[in-house]
Amino acid sequence: MSTIAFEGRTMSDQARHAEVAGAGFAGLTVSIALARKGWSVRLHEQNDELRDFGAGILLWRNAMLALEVIGVAATIRERGVLPDSYDTSLNGELVSEEIPGFPYWAITRPELHALLTDAAREVGVEIVAGSKAVAAEPAGVLVLEDGSRLEADLVVATDGAGSAVRNSLPALVQERKKYQDGVCRVLIPRPDEFKGEEWDRVIDFWTLEPDAMRILFIATGPDTIYMGMMASTANERASRIPIDVEVWSERFPHLASAIELAGVATGGRHDAYQTNKVTPWSDNRVVLVGDAAHAMCPALGQGASVGIVNAVELAHTLDQYDDITEALAIWEERERPMSDAAQARSAFMAETRTMAKGNGFSAEVMETANFELSAAGPDVLALYPVPKGARP
Ligand SMILES: Cc1cc2nc3c(=O)[nH]c(=O)nc-3n(C[C@H](O)[C@H](O)[C@H](O)COP(=O)(O)OP(=O)(O)OC[C@H]3O[C@@H](n4cnc5c(N)ncnc54)[C@H](O)[C@@H]3O)c2cc1C
């Protein structure tokens, strides 16, 4: 067993050091944000390859503000798709056509992951692939599967909803809940019939009889479409990867050509909806960020965005205090109400399937998207103005 120590370090003479477990969106973002504040950061990823699976992601204003602070938003604005409207169709009839009042971006998950990985490397984050964390000690030690004990000023657990690091800390109490639905997510090449500006929008196709099935159809670039295919987990055929072309085409015959492509798409994934609420988010010098702290149902499209926001806010708050545990408490007090509200709201929307009638971009629904980061200065906020009508 080896111990790597960072002894005798004080804020004034040496950079503070973080060991981060999990290189998803939350882990990469917190690593970049800390490194930009002068921390030395080592980021561990259990997989041998650094990448995300084949799907798309929506990034709302809150995430874009955070990504702007760490310097990657401009590329997303450049490469992502800016959907002009959010349309909802129920049983083949358009039931709502909504504009949320301010822009949001669609991009593929692999692209976002690659952008963050490049940014992390540029700012000096040491990324160790094939390195699995199994536990942490509250005094600031990350324990790896090979038995190494890595000391740090701060251990950050960003190892996702099933976080092994979180589960090793009895002081962090969690409530987990599973829901009725799940989603198959795939990326398909964009067929000619779905090219053109009229398809640069989010289209949410629903049928509720004999059971709920939904296809969220999002152009993520000139050559890709992201399909989020939701069904009850009790519907085994509709929960399969690869996609069961027959069962989906029967329900959505007008999307048959896209469903054919979904059936042969590789790299997709099925996830059942689940939430975990953890209290508190830290134990002494170990802190949870992202799904490890607050996995949520995807109704609001905010899970990753809230994690990205909290990651940037964490680095900003730590920069303002010498005492790490004091900074963690202040950070959680500010971020928790917004994160809890997003979790509760998305769970309600998922349980009641309200989105079959439209997104309903009320000020309340937009509250998370409009959250203003303390890390974002006036110049950053000015890039994403909130129209009056969209303010909560
Ligand atoms: C259907 C669906 C649609 C969604 N759409 C959106 C959307 O449009 N917008 C949005 O903002 N959010 C969305 N989300 C939520 C979003 O996908 C998650 O919140 C986000 O991916 C969580 O990021 P994370 O980095 O916290 O965790 P993860 O993505 O789970 O990443 C964890 C990382 O840690 C690694 N890891 C795990 N265990 C260990 C270990 N022991 N040691 C080392 N490494 C480890 C994993 O391999 C992985 O790389 C959606 C979710 C679902 C289910």
C-alpha cells in the first residue's frame, strides 16, 4: 500500500491539491475550475478511455454561464445547434410550440466531453485513466482499487449516481428513488429528410395509449440527431438497446426512417429514471459534486447542468476562504436550494408526464436555467440576458 502525501503545504507557499474521482462532466468541470484557481489537480477515471456515450445534451443558460467562466462555452455556441423552438406532438398532433425566452444549445455528449477533456489538459490537470476509486477518508484521502491512499487538501467525488466514494462515507445520508420510466438514448446520422432549418428544433413526440412512449428528437449538429426514446421500464421491448425497430415504428410510423437508423446505432444506452438526495454534500475534506450528490430525473434537462454549475461555484467559493470546510458549508448553503428544487420539479414532471402537453416554460420551470452563478461576472452575464417575461 502506498501513501502519497502533500505535507507541510500552506495556502501561501504552495498550491492546494485536489484528488478528483470520476471524469464525467462534473469531474472534468470541477478539475478545470480548480486548476484555473491555482490548485494542482489529479483526476481519476475508472475507464481506460476518456469519452462519453453516444447521445446529445441540452445546455441551458445556467450551464453556459458556468462553461463561459471556465472558457469552453464559446466553442459550444459555435458548434452546437441553437433550437429555435420546442414543439410537442401528442398522438401525431402538434399540441404546443414554445420558445423559452432565451437561447439554449444542443450538442453531442462525446463532443462536450472532448472539449472539457482538452480544456482540463490545457490547464494542467493530470488525468489518470484506468484508475478506480473505492473510498475516501474524511481527513482528505482518496483510496484507489490498487490500495493507494492519496492525500489531498480536498477529495472531490464526481463518480456519478452510484458513487463508491460517497457510499464509503456513513456521515453522508442518502435517499434513493426509482421511477416508472426509462430512456434509450442514441445518436444517428442526420438523414436528408431531417435536414434544413425546420428540423433545428426540439420536437417531443408522445403517445400515451396503450402505454406511454415518447421520442425526443433533437438535431445536435449538421450531421447528427439525438433521439431520447422514453418508455415505461415495464415495457421490456421498448427499453432495449439496440433499439427494437418494430415496436418503436408501430407507434411512430412517421419517424420510421430515423427509427431504422436508431436500430443500428452503436454506443447508445438505456437508463431508468432515478434520483438520489444526499445530506450533507461533504464530510470534512471530501465533497460530492454532480450526480454523486443529486442525480435527477431528466424532465428539465438539468442534471449535468446543475452539476456543472455547482462545480464552478465550488472552485469560486474555495478561492474566497482559507478554511476549506467553511467554504464547503457556504457553497452548499448557496447551491442546495436551487439543486433540490430542480430535483423535485423534474421528479414531479417525470412522475406525472406533464410534458406530453408541452414543456410549459413558466418562470418557475425556468428557475434553474436562470440561476445566476456568483462566479459569473457582469461581462459573462451580459452574454446571456434573461428577458423580463422569463424571470422567476
Ligand atoms: C435520459 C437522460 C437525459 C439527460 N439529458 C440531460 C440534458 O439534456 N441536460 C443536462 O444537463 N443533463 C441531462 N441529463 C443528466 C446528465 O446526463 C447527468 O446528470 C450527468 O451526466 C452526470 O454527470 P456526472 O459527471 O455527475 O456523472 P457521470 O456522467 O455518471 O460520470 C461519472 C464518471 O465517473 C466515472 N466513475 C464512476 N465510478 C468511478 C470510480 N469508482 N472511480 C473512478 N471513476 C469512476 C464514470 O466512468 C464516469 O466517467 C440526462 C440524464 C438522462 C438519464
